[in-house]
Amino acid sequence: MYLTKIYKNSSCIDGEGIFAGEPISKGTIVFYYSSNDVYVSKKEFQSLSNFEKNRIYKLGVEEEDGNWIVTEGDANHSCDANILSLFVDGLYCDIAVKDIQSGEEITIDYGLFYSSFPWEMTCRCHSCNCRGIFGSAIAIDSQTQELWHSRISEAAGRIHHVRQPLFFRDDDSARALTFALRSRHSPRIFPYIKFSLISAYP
Ligand SMILES: [Zn+2]
């Protein structure tokens, strides 16, 4: 679930997007998976209709063991995204890698996500570093990986210097993520395949 105020509106990138309902500082954890998000096991997923599968492809994140986590909000893709994903001691979250103004569209890089099926889309993000096409079937060049890693590292260095709504959430997953982050006051960030990690084992 999103930790900051957001709203849905029509997007000049694609269809409907998610927009910031308040200013969000770089380094803010913007999203985590809470118990309100829906978990679909690999077995359940395989028994779904194609319509339902397509909905989950769009809204979900696939774990490497084939299980899915599905959330309501769906940020559009941008090659110059203002939030990016990382794992903190194995817990997934999205972090703001830029200061985001109120009313600005929140975007993420879909190229980060693991997928067991090959898909690709033409990009309409209009950013200067647009890759033109993105998807799980497209290899990520080293320049893009370095960009993700440097942006996540810089944002992670600010985690304890900005207001973190996460730290005030009262559910098991928020508490686990808060504990993991609070125990890393000088986080070392490790790039790992596509994702970056703040590791428990530096
Ligand atoms: Zn693009």
C-alpha cells in the first residue's frame, strides 16, 4: 500500500496514473506490501481465467517462486522514474529517488520487475533517457543498471533524514520493514540482478 497521499488521474504517459497528493521528499519509503494487499499463490494463479491473469500481470509483482502480490495502485512506467524498488533484508519496498512535487505523477521503472513470462511494451515516457521499449523480455543494459543503483543508493542514504510515514504504521509488515531499516543507519546498498538490496549481511 502507498504510504503517502496519492490520487488517480488521467496520465499523459498512459491511461490512468497515480499522482502525489502531497510533496514527497527523496528517500521517503513510498510503498510497501501490507496485509491489505492480495497474495495469489502460483497454484491459484494458474487456475485463473485469462482475464484475471491479465489483471494480475498489470497490477501485480511476481516473486521468483511464481507467487504474486497484487495491489490496487498501479504507477505508470517511466525510464526516468521518480520511485524505484529495493529489498531491505528480503522485504520489498519502493523509495522516492527524487523530490516529488504535489500533483506530479508517480512513476516506476517496470524494467526492474521479474517475470516468468516474456512481455514488452513501447515506452511513451518522453524522458531524455527513454529506452524506447521495455519489458521482461528486454535485457537491461549496464548504463540503466548503474542509473538505478546510484539513484537508490543516494535515496537510501536519506532514509533517516526525511519523515517516514512507514515508521508510524502499525501492522506486522510495516513493523518488520521499519525494524530492518532502523537497524541500518549507514545502509550499504548492493545491486543484485535487477534489484538493489540493503543487506542484513554486509
Ligand atoms: Zn521511456
